[in-house]
Amino acid sequence: MFSCFLELRPIFPGEFAVWRTRCIMSSTVKSLKVTYNPVNEKNTFTSGDCVSGSVTLEAAKECHIEALMIKFKGKAEVLWTERYGQTTVTYHSKDKYFSIKHYFIRDKDDKGDDNQTLLTNHGDTYSSVVAPGCHVYPFTFQIPFQNTPSSFDGCVGKIVYSLEAKLSRSMRIPKKDSTKINFVSKEDLTSDPGLMTPQHESKDKKMKFFNSGTVAMDVNLEKTGFFQGEGLKVLACIQNNSSREIKPKYCVYRKHSFFATGKRRVSTKDLFKEVGEPIPPSSNQNVTRVITIPHDVEPSIHNCNIIKVEYRLRVYLDVKYASDPEIKFPIVILPASQVPAMLAPPPAASGFGFEPFGSTNPPAWGIVSPQPPAAPQPSDAPPPYGAYGMCPPLMDFGNKY
């Protein structure tokens, strides 16, 4: 038989007063919620877009607010651990792209900075004393014209663009709410001349053991960059001078790379495979294969210092009782939302600047007269793949990302 004892102790008057005050104040603010308005059917944003939304505060009782703000930020982060005997080493790195704040109600002790803007209600400042009921605070941000990478969520790394609302009151833990937006980097086939570069490779192999003769292939791709949903055309000339039939096969696979403190973590995954028609012995054939890139494949990421998303096309010949000769081509997958420049003129670029602290609420924060965006600042590219050795197989570290 088990018995349970409950330890009771007296509550001193001071402790009771603090407990009673906390209970009263915790019920004063019922909820804090931040929402935004989609700008297209895919609910994606890109550089230069305006992100508009509102912060909704529901108060059960009248309360005094020290500060109420909304922050828009973009960052990349990687985190993983590895064991070396009895030692566990943590690898962590972070890239910050921007952090912009709007204040509806500003703390009187906060002097502000260049990344802060005080919003007003049709020219009047918001009151720090909030009456019972729902209160809506609208905001608008403009995404900076920067060469920032697309949103990403991987096994040990992420690239996140988020809106975070924060409510501060005296002697209380701040109340927060946040939501993520799906950012897509603005790229097209003219952003990098290499995306339109054709690719060509050849391979031949002499058969041994149970086969005799040789096999060879000469493979061409029309370009390097492809949009989601586009057909990837593979042109191959295959010579089968062996004693057995062979099959051309195609595989598109993805490689995630994470970099931190001089280490690299790699994860690869085969996405889809296709098999061509058999080629009989002692024959030559020209083979054309069109492989459709799925619409839901994540775009390539090459403009982040700590995370890379890359793709390869592997073309190989399936030869029985022999190792398969293969050719690998790097390919770049672009978002389908980006219209090729040769089909549509590029949109006019708007400038990006910061409003001085204390200005009235503009229709769209940071929008000024059109001017060309500033040239992107050079950044250190991730180290080449050969710079570091392969890491141990990936593990699930608490599903942190």
C-alpha cells in the first residue's frame, strides 16, 4: 500500500500579496496575436515586397503598457552536436540579415536607433493605457533589397523570416507572439550567366569478368538553371559495344550542407529516378529524356554562408555484373514564381530607407522614391566541399529545427 503526504507551510503576508497581484495581472491581458496579409496565392514574399498586418491585443481589464512593438527579422542558424569518445562537441553558427522594429507604444527610457520607427494612429500617438476589449495595431514593413536566401527548414539548420510582437508591462514577464513568412529569393536566368551555360560530359568503360567489349556515353544538358515544374532535357549518345544490353538511368538528388566553426555537415537524398529503354548489344542510340522538376522541390540556396542547398543530376548506365559508369551534372533549381527575364520585363526597383524615429505612420514604411537598389556587399562564400571531411551520419537532435 502506498501513501501520499502533502507538505503544507504557512504563506507569509508578503508572499500572498505578490501571488495575488500576479494572478490579477495575468488575467488582465487575455491574448496577443500577430497576423499578416498574403500578397499572392502561394503566400510567398520576395525582396522589395511590403508585409502588412496587425497586432491584436485583447484586454479583460484596463491596463498600463510600458511598450508594445513589432519586429521583423531574417536570420539563418545551424546547430548540431558530435561525439568524440566521451566528449560531446556542439557546433553552432548564426547569420543575421536584418532586424527592423516598429513601436506602437515606446518605453520612455528607450532612446531608439536607426532600425526603430514609432507608429501613430492617424497622426496621434497610441495611448499607453488600454481599455478593456480588442485593440488592433496595424503595421507595414518593406523587405530590404538584399541578396538574402530563401526560407529553409533542415535537419540541423534553418533560414527564418518572422514577425514577432512583444508586450511589456511593469513587473511582468513580457508577452510575445510570432509568425513566420515564406520568403523566396529573387532570382532568374539572367541573375547568373552560369545558369544558361550548357553542360557536356562523356564516359567510357571497358567490360570485364562476365561481360566483354566497351560501353560509352556522351551526355549534354541545354543549360544549368531550371525552374520548378520545368522539364529538364537530357540528350545522350550511347554506344553499347558490349555483349549485354544496358539501360540508361537518371537520378536527381539533393545535397544539404551546414557549416559551423570550421566543420561541415552533409545530408543527401535521392529525390526521383527514371529508367530509359534497353539498348541491345552492339548498337548505338541517341536518347532524349525529359525529366520534369516537381513543383514542390525547394529552390537551390547558394547565397548563404552557413547553409547550402544543391542538386545533382546523375546519368548512369545499368550494366549487369559490372560497376555502372556514371556522369554527374550540377543543376540549379529556381522558384517557379520568378518569371524568366526574357519573357517579362523586370519590375521597377524601389529604394529602401529608414524613417526617422518619431515620424508619423507612413502608408508603407521605408518606401521612398524609386531608385536602383544598392549593389550587394561581397560576402565570404562557404568553404569548398573538399575543405572538410565528411561528418558522421545525421541524427535527430531533439527535432530542434
